[in-house]
Amino acid sequence: MFGYFPAMPTPTPISPHPPRLGFLYNHDDIHQVAHTAPLISPLQRCLPTLGISVLTSSPEQARAVRSHLDPALAAPAFVSLKAGLWSRVLERVIGGVAPLRRLSVLRRNRDLLSGFDALVVPETTSTLLKTRFGGRALKLIYVPHGAGDRSVGFRPEVRDVDLALLSGEKVRDRMVREGLVKPSDHAVIGYPKFDAFSGARPQKLFSNNRPVVLYNPHADPLLSSWYRFGEQVLDYFANQDRYNLVFAPHVMLFRRRVHASLEHRHVRLRPPVPTRFLSIPHLLVDLGSERSIDMTYTRAADVYLGDVSSQIYEFMRRPRPAFFLNAHDADWRADPNYSHWRLGEVLDDPQRLGDVLPGAATRDDPFREAQEQAMRETFSVIPGQSAGERGAEAIARFLAREWPVETGDATHGGRPK
């Protein structure tokens, strides 16, 4: 069931009590919540006496987590984490170029966070708790917030986590190949975010029946198409009457005025949306509402237009035509960071939209078979078992391996009871 997860050893000494487990949410927005929160209730059912705490750095995160919990179960403890005043002020002054608030939350609360035996985290900034802030004994359980191909998802910091819970073979194989995980410290569980919104149906977003195109540029200052092509894309759709357009960029693109990529050593001032596009009936502009992260638009659209966002894989849960804008002249064909660009047509010039879009939503898509194969490789599915349940079982096995208790038995695989 757990793929590479090894048989559980018999460690010593015996722990006198179950470990303390926290779910940490430390970001500027709520888009990471749905990647780990769906594991909380299955874990409560799997290990009913395990103490679970939810650690959030904003009221919005706490509210989002609660929306994913089973109301039939007792709510876990919620703890609010605060950043230092000067870090918040300085981050605002410099326009969010550096994640000072997130770093301050980790530093300011390091004693509290290091007091847990293990933390479930959706990003790798938290590894600083182990490498910089003295929590070397702390165990980190990492669930990536997305299943995309960008190099940022395969950073060296992944080596500092103790258990990685991955969406499928594609991510697993690349992490093994790049030496980021070993057979003993990961499990393939599927995609918890699909659990979170599995019951939702596509919404009708416009009063007409034209095909809907979703334009979903990323926030990265080097890789995003918004900086170079964004206004041209909106102009094209504003001045035609064959398609509806949803402009729903990565939720962080319009949270900051200045974007910096330490990885690419690139800083850019983010252009605003010209006001002329905000009152056109066949254009829906959403700069960061919850609908931009709950798969409302990836379900409703007929065609995807983007660049490097991992939302392409959420869109392809139901294969449909996709187009990608190469706004930074990438030599992408043999680069694994652009594997998703093999699943649709790549455009070097937005002027080509008028040539490639007609009929795209209705004709047979030549990339459909490739998309279906990519979905099988990207998202592991076991009929009758959710990703949250698989993740909970993998965590239970990990906890039992690290902190066995005397009450464990063969029936429960040595889990805390």
C-alpha cells in the first residue's frame, strides 16, 4: 500500500506516550491549507488518542482549516502564531520582496514549535526550524502544496524533512533521482486537495454559452507570462466576442507589488491590471479570492492558458486543451522543469492566440492521450481510499516507528492507541 515505505523496525526504547503532532500553516495566504488539512480528520479517526494541534499565522488560515474538518469529530487545538512587529512593518515597506513575516513567525515561536515531536508542513521554509533555529530533534512531515514541475518543488531543503508524502510516481521518481528522498523516508499518498473539493460541480460563470478560457499566470518574476504578455492577452480577449475569459492568476501575484526570486536572482515590479478590463461582461477578473484556489475555475474552464503554475495538473483532472506562454524565451524541450509544456501547444507570442484558439474547445485534442498519461503519473489513486486516509496511515506508521508505545500490538502495527 505504501510503495517504497519499508517494513517498520522495532526501535527502542519504548516511548511512554504518543508524540505531540502539529499541523503548521505559516504563509501570507491560505492556498497551502487544502494540501494538508484534509489529513487531520482521517488521522483523528486512525489514531483517536493522538493529540493534534493546528498552528496558524492568520485568522484566515484558521478559518480555512476548520472548513476541512469533520464536524462529527472533536476539533483539534488551535494555536495562533504571531510575527514580530518590525518584521511585519519592514516586509510591508519593502513590498514583500523577502518573506520576513514567515521567518519571524518561525524564529519568534521556535521554542513552541520545537516542543512538538513532529510537524506536518506544506512548504520547506519550515526546515529552518531544524537547520537554523535549534530544533534538530524535531521531525518534519512534508506534503508539497502542488504537484507541478518547477525546480522550486525539488529544492535541496527537501533533504531536511523526515517524511515526504507525495502525490504520485512522477514527483517520487524525480525526488529519488535527485537524491532528495530515500526509500525509507517517503510514501506516495495521492493528492489531498482533490479530497477537499471532490464533491463540487463546475459552475456556470457567464450568462452566455461561449467557451471559457482560464488565463492562470504564475507569480514568479522570471517565469510568469504576466509581466511581458499579460496586457496583450487581456487585450485580445477584450476585443473579441467568441470566448469568455477568466483571469485568475496565482493567488500571490497581486498580493505583492514587488516580486523577487532568490532561486533565479530576479526582481520585478508587478504591473497592475488596467482598469479598462474590469467592466467587460465576458471578462472575469479574480486577483485572489477563494474561488481562485478551490478549483472553481479549473473545473469550469474549457481551455487553459498559462505558463508554469501547478494548477495545470488540477485543470487536467478532466483533460482539455491547454496552451502555454513562453514569455522568458526558455529552452524548455529537454528541461524537466517544463514537463507540463509537452501537454499542450507552447506559444512564444500571444499574437498567435487568434490562430490557435478557434475550435480548440470542440475539436479532438492531440494532447489528450499525453495528458491522461501525465495524470496517472502525477496523481496516485486507490479506489475506495482517499489521499487523506492514505496520508493518515503513512503518518501513523511513521509515528509508530519513531515513538513506539507499549500499548501497540500486531493488529494496529504498533501504532499509538
